[in-house]
Amino acid sequence: MSFKSAVPLLVPLMVGAACASDNGGGSSTGVTGVGATAGGASAASGAMATTGGTSASSVASTTGGSGGAASTAGGSGGVASTAGGAASTAGGSGGTSTGIGGTTGGSTGDGGTGGTGDGGTGGGGEDLSAVAAELHGHTILMPCEQDTEVRVCRPLGNPCNGGGDPALAGECSHDETVTIGGTAGTMYNVTLRIRGLVEGKTFQNGSMDRDSSGSQIPADGLSVGGEPNNGANGYNIYMIRVASPAEDFFLNSIAAGGDTRIRHSLFEIDFMFDLPVEGGTTVRLVSADPNNSAIKNCADPDQGSVCNPQTLPNLDPLIAADVGSQPYNGQFVGVTVESVSVAP
């Protein structure tokens, strides 16, 4: 925000005195300042009236809202003030102030036209909440289409567009790509919360399981990089694939210690992790079934003649709306965005 320099009062006062002497000492017009409310009174010898409006500085009055000061010269019309009005400071935008002459009294000086203040720059900053808005509330579903055993079903899906990719083998019940917002070239950390009911899967060839120790349930199902071990088993794959920086994040690596959890049971997952993404990149969310055979919503332990469905309480409203009534007939993974930050 900038202010135009104020015009010193000395010059217009000299002009006013000269005009008064030309009037031969007669009654002069009262001098009206900015925001003056009274008319000018008679002054001897053309001098400035002391009972008229008060001469104001060339900076706009902060209470009158006026811009440049009115002319201080008496007699017939003073010289217009050249002082600009002060720029408005509200909201970072400059206001245009207009100088106001006297409002009453005799012949008043022409009011100076206030300058246009330079607008201040408003509070900037990127709206980080919009960067991963397409990810928030995304639900990866694998619904059962037809029961094949007490604890097994054929899931609803279509052939994956995998082209031999082990992470896209068999049929995909869910395969959707979303675009990240933000600025191209800028790296962001998107903190995701993953919550759902899934069957276990093992991963290999450099896939890094974040937490494969302990016996915790819900288990941490995150494994980064590598590929699913489809040769060892045909269990399902839940994946988030980022195009830039290119990486796969698998969500159902729920082995704990020596327990691979590869059996006919579903397990609750509930964990958070940071997803590195570049602004403008794409993120693919997938549920794939290599052998088109999924575990039904059956709680552990794995007993072939019993299936006790599970319900997850307190789901995020967006996830709950996608899942519908519980217990859900199948498997699901809900994705919510907890925070977004610019990567250091």
C-alpha cells in the first residue's frame, strides 16, 4: 500500500492571502477544509476566516472519508488541491478517495481529486485442501456377486487392463484414476487414512512392508513397491498407484510376524501413511482378483462351516455412503485425506 506525498500547507496559504488583498480588504469567502461543516465567516483584509471551515492537511481525513484537502484560498475559488487521497488499507485493496470542497458558505475552492492508492496484495497462499480433494472419500469396493462356498464368493468385476502387470492380474472390481490438483513440479505429502475389511496378501521383489511384526489387529497393511506374489496365492490386491513420483502402495499386506493371514477370513485395516505426489499427476486406485475368487465378509477364525460377518462402526460419512448398509457383502477399503503439505 502506498500514499501520495502530501502538499505542504504553506503554498496554498500564500495563494489565499494574495487573493484576499486583491479584494481590497472586503468580506472574503470563508475557507473550507476537508469535511468542514460550517460556512466561512467574514474576515478582515481578505485574510483567511478563522471561524470558517478548518484548513486540513492534504492527506485525506480518516473520519470524513474524503480524499485530497480542499483549497485553502479565499476569495473566488482557490487553486485545486493536488494531494491524492490516502489509499484504503482495508482488505489489501486500494480505495480511490476524492477530495471534497467546502460544503457550505460562499464561493468555495475546487476540491482536489484524490489519487488512487496502490492496492495492497491480499493474503496469498495455495489452497492445499484442493490438492487431494479427488482422493478424499474414495472407496475401493469388491462386492460379492455369487457365493461359491460358505466363506468364498465370486466377486463382481471385469477383466483388468493390466497388460501382464502382476498388480493388475485377473479381474478388477474397482479401477479408477483421479487427478491430483496443485502446481505441476511441486511435490506434496498427502496423509491418507486407510480403513476397511480385506483379505491378506503377500508381496515380493523389493516390496517393503512397513510393519510386519507383532500380532496386532487391526493390522498395518502397507507395503511399498515391488509386486504381489500371485505365484504363491491368488488372494486379492488392493493398490494405490502414483504416476509421479512413480510408486505402488499396496494396502492389504497384513502379515504379522510368522502369520501371513492367508486364509478364509477378512481383517480390519486402519492405518495412516504419507503419499508423495506431484501436482497434476494421476493416482490409480485398484482392487484386483487374480483368480476371480474372493473371501466373503467372514471374521476370523477360519472355520469352513461358519461365516460371521463383520461391521465397522464410525466410518467416515463419505465411505459409509459408498458401503451402504452393513455388514457389507464383500470387501472394501475407504480412503480419507487427513492433511496435505508441501514437501520440503
